[in-house]
Amino acid sequence: MNFAGFLDNNAGGGGGGGSARIGSDIPYSNSNANITSISYIDSNNMPTGTITHPRLVSQSLSSKTAFNSPGLSLALQTNMEGQGEVARMGENYESSNVGGRRSRDEEHESRSGSDNMEGASGDDQDAADKPPRKKRYHRHTPQQIQELEALFKECPHPDEKQRLELSKRLCLDNRQVKFWFQNRRTQMKTQLERHENSILRQENDKLRAENMSIREAMRNPICTNCGGPAIIGEISLEEQHLRIENARLKDELDRVCALAGKFLGRPVSSSAISMGPPMPNSSLELGVGNNGFGGMATIPATLPLGPADFGIGISSPLPVLPPTKATMNVIPIERSLERSMYSELALAAMDELVKLAQNDEPLWLGSLECGREILNHEEYIRMCTPVIGMKPNGFVTEASRATGMVIINSLALVETLMDSNKWAEMFPCMIARTSTTDVISNGIGGTRNGALQLVHAELQVLSPLVPVREVNFLRFCKQHAEGVWAVVDVSIDTIRETCTLPNCRRLPSGCVVQDMPNGYSKVTWVEHAEYDESVIHHLYRPLISAGMGFGAQRWIATLQRQCECLAILMSSAVPARNHNAITASGRRSMLKLAQRMTNSFCAGVCVSTAHKWNKLCIGNVDEDVRIMTRKSVDDPGEPPGIVLSAATSVWLPVSPQRLFDFLRDENLRSEWDILSNGGPMQEMAQIAKGQDHGNCVSLLRASATNANQSSMLILQETCIDEAGSLAVYAPVDIPAMHVVMNGGDSTYVALLPSGFAIVPDGSGSRGPTSNGNPTQRVSGSLLTVAFQILVNSLPTAKLTVESVETVNNLISCTVQKIKAALHCES
């Protein structure tokens, strides 16, 4: 073995260089005393990286184990950087000039470590009690060092015979040769360890740099396709679903392991369940039930629980029982699992919506009686897998589909549906309150494609006899093709824990929107729901079951009317029937006031959490009349005091169109309105909101009965479509309306609205037969009458029974006058 490269890396670098001075000081006596070698090492003969200061080395190592250190073995066996440098050092040493080495060795001083001191006598050695004399050290000559180095290269561990022969040849003591080899081996070992440490430090620095770069890359991900910064949110819903599914499966596996550990009485590792070989008697079966949709289903512990276990599986759900009020409370689950289930539910609901929108017969059957499409439930069950479990006991199903052309493009309509505030503004008479409770995905690439939201909404039919439908549902938007979008809603009551049984479940419902070349869109709307029919008054059950109260026809009709109104308001051309005296800013201010009036009217008819009404139960009030009260304080849009709201619904044997024309005719208003002062009203101004003359906002003036009575202005908004009609009015202050018509702020105009809501009575009318024929029914209308009256201007005042009776008499008198005017008193 040749270690020359570690001994002199400056060999051949010139004969005048400083050479190492290596020596030893050996205190010696005739007795076997401890032997210590002191070595001074000159930095001029050391490889790069060694310490340049003199170092004290205690020599106690055995010559047989000096080269068996772990550091040396590592340096010789690994392929670390610097091994090539070690080899080059050896080559330089072997190719060096011997004369140059001698010239350096001449400048080296080495202590011989011999016990022979110049001028010493034998008596001096025997006189142990005499003080020691100052020793003069014998230095190795350059020729001696050269011979020692030559033998060291060939044999770093010479035996006793080799040392004796060398000591005779160099005129040195055998101990001097022995200690010189020990010191040289120690020096070489130290050099190897330092070189090895230097290589390890370099590797450590490289690993630290790589670690830092990896951390930086994780903080700032780069897109592999474009090279720009990657946006984690911009992934498809399917990809996000796979990632969430992976995390969900891991959580479910851990949960199953915990359950298995409880049953087995010992911990069960996930690796043993997912990867390990089957163990004897380890096929543990767990009964999973009471998860909101009943059913005791036994599953092996080696299978993670999936969405099917919670009643929403896309394929082959577990056998479940219909939910009841006692079992509707579902078990709490982790948020990651919940979001994964939301994604699966949204994808399944979108697939079902597309099927319901695109397929005709036999899925949808035409009805000659009502002129609408009826869902074939047998075909529906065969074609679509239930996505939210079985129908609760006592619930009934309603399903409807409608298609219409709407003057709006697909992107604008999708944006309206995905924004809860815009959605409520588009359907003001249908939505009592709505909010987006959670945004799971905003979409991809700045669009609504893939957007997934959690929405809370309260849907209403304008009647005190129909409770508000409060639903929590997912809303998922997806672009199917260029210019083709779909938005689907589906209830989440089977996933999220609820305190009470909801009165309605929203099955996959929504719309498919397709752009048309003329700026319109073709909208196919599907409404599918399950609800508790027992809470609905018998007058409205045919209407609701036919899908005319919350159905697709009403959504499409309202959307068409609202979009037509927006198109007219945005157009520069003013309709001919508009009053020319009203400026553009005045029209906007007047329309804003009318919108607030209509919203306040709807809030007074239906009990919603958006408005704080207190329901009154008084014995002398009619059964079908609902009286509510609230205090108006610090609301600039209402007069301060106690506000009383009274509303009722009745059936009339007249068509909805005839009833609407009668109520909106200002010339016939004196037949039912006490505010008309017994005479006709004059229309002062009108703002058209659609092609139909019934869609407008009007300003009416009542005739004064005497000179002392001031004229009164009445703001009125009327609207009509295929699903129904509405007429809302409120008395307003004349100076305030002048400000509004000139473009002023309408927020501070105080008003309390009253009005009427008219809908068809639906199939199977409860009205009398015509001409005694029991198979022929008279078509009728369901009329809702509502008043809001200020009964006391002091908010702190107490409500009196007389005030309630006055309002009750007012609403009863108005209904009787309408019946008398239309000749339907019976």
C-alpha cells in the first residue's frame, strides 16, 4: 500500500522549499518507564488544510491498530469527492526529484528521541538522585530522514527485524526508529481525517443548499407547461376531487383502524390493514348504521368507508331506510371528508341535471290537461341513481321542466346565478333571503367553470298559507361546450348535520344555458324537490304539486320578465308610454324606490328570517288571516312606530288575467280601495318595464273630495308573466316624490306597502262545478291580499286589540268588495 500522496504534496516543488522537521524527545531509563514522543510538525511539509501550529501528540497507539481507524476505512472505501485528489498527491510524491527532497530535508529539524546525549558519561546515568542535566537533542540528518521515509512508503509497519537493520544502517537506536514510525503514522492518520472531514463538510454544504432550494421551490411552485408561477387553485374539479379523495381515504383508513382496535382490544396499524397479509380471524365486520339514512350495513374493516356509506353514493349505495325526524341528524365528519363528499355529490347532480334537461320521452311525458311536462318516475328511477338517499317518510315529490328564450347571454346569466346578491335581485318575489355560506372552488382560469359553492336560501310563494322553504344546497357550475353552461343545485342535508328535519329537499335542479346567435340564450330549467305537503294549506296544494309555485315555469317566466326589464332600462330609446317629464336619473331613482316597496311587501306576506316579524294569535281574527307586528326604529325608509301587517289568501272563480286587469285599472280603483276617496284616480307618470302594459311603475293621484283635503300620491308597481301577477302600491309624500322624479335619493322616502299577488289555482281546482257537470271545473285564481299599516307612531307604545280588529276588518272588507265587483260573492 502506497500512502506517499498524504505525506508530501509539495514534493518536486523546488529544492529550496522548507522541509519538515520531525524529531522525538524520549526520556529513557534502564527501567521500563512510560515512553512519550513529542513531535513538532512544520506547516511547510503538510498538505493543504492541515493545522500550521506545532501540536503535541501523545503516542499510546499500537502499531498494529493505527491504520484500522474508521476514518481511514471510510476514505479508502467510499467514492466521495476528493478521492481523486488523494491519488494525485501520491503520484506527485513518487515522481518528485530526490535531490529536491534532500535540499528540503536539510532545513528540517527533527528530534531523534534517542537517549544518547552528547558529552554524557556512564556515571551520569547511574546518579539518579542528582538533578537532571539539560539535554541536548540529536537531530536526524537528511540522509536518515530520506531512508526512513523510503521505508515508510513501502512498509508503514516494519517488524523488529526491519527496524534493527535500519537502525544499524542509519547509526540510530532501535527505539528511535520505532518511535519515528509511530509518529509518522499518527501524522498521516491526522492528515487523512482532516481531508475526510473537509470532504464531509463539502457534502454537507451541498445537501444544505439542495434542501434550501427544494424549500424555495415548494414555496414558489413553477408551472411545468408555461414556466410561470403555478396557481394551486387553477385545477379542474376532477383533479381536485382526486386529491381530496386520496386524503379522505387515508383518514377513513385511520378511522377504521381505530374502530378495529377498539373491538379487538389491541392497536391495529393501517399498514397491516392496507398492505399486510391476511391474518387468521382478522376479518372484523363493523355495523355502520344510524348515519342519517338508517340501515345496518356490515362492511369488512379492511375496506375504507366511502360516500355510499353516508347515503350519497354515485353507484350502488348501501341499503338504507327512509329517514325520519329522529334519524335525520347525521354524524359529524371531518371537513376534508365533507368537502370530498360535496365534490362527489356535485358531479353526480350535474350528471343527473343534464339527463333531465336533454331527454324527452319516456322520461318526460306531455300532459294534455295542464299543458306541461310530467316526470315519469319509473323511468327516472331506472335512468338516474338517487344522489341524496331515499325520500323521507311523509314527503311528496314535485318535478317540472320548462324551456324559454331569454334576452341575456350565457356568461352574464351564469355570473348572476353564482352571485347570491345578483341571484336575489333577479328573482325578488321568489327568494326571501339567500347567502353563500362557503366557497369550495371559484372556478378555473378566472371563469365560473368548476365553481362550487355552499348556499343557504329561503324560497317563497307570496301567500301566508304556504311556508317558506329553507334549503341548504350545493351550487355547481360547469361549462360543457363553447357557449353551453349548466348550473345545478342539490341539497346537502344528508351530509351536514342538521338540528331539525327540513320541510324540503332540493334534488338535482337547475338550468342548462345555450347561447343563441341573436343575443338571446336558450334556457332549459329543471326543478325537482321533495317536501312535506302537510304544512301547506289545501288551497295551494294543487298549485305546488303541479310545480307552478316553486317550479321551473315560474323561474323561467320571472327570468324572462326581469331580463326584458333590464334590456328596456339599458336601451337609449324611451318607450312611447313613458312620461316625458321624468329624466333618466329620475327614472332610475323612481324604479329603485319601487323595488324597495315590492321587497317590503313580499317580506310582510311571508315569514322569513330576513325580517323580524312577531306573529299574533288573537281569537277574533279570521282563521286564514295572519297578523304580524314589528317596531320600526331608525329606518329612514319607513315611518317610525308600530307597524301591523295583515295578509290572507282566497280563491276566486275568475281568471288571473281578469283579476289582474281589474286591480290595476285606476278608473275602477274606487270599487275596492279606500284611498281613492270614492272616485277614480289619475295616472301622473308611468315607467315601462316590459312589452306588456301590465309591467310598469306608475304614479297615481287620488281625487280630493273637498277643497280642504290635500291630494295624495300613490306609487304603484305592477308586473305579470305566465306564472302569475303582482300589484303593489303605497301612499307617498308629494314633496318627497318631486325630489325622486328629479333624480334625488329615494332612500329617505318613507312608505308602507300594500298589494295583491295572483296565481292560477292549479289543476284540480277546489271551486264549484260549472252547469252541474262534476267533470268540468271553473278556472280560478288564488288571490293574496296584504296590508302594512302604521297603527301607532310611538315605537314604545303597546299594541291594542282595537288596532288589530281594525286591520282585520280592513282586509275582510277589501276582499268582499273585490268579490262584489267581480260578481263572485258566492
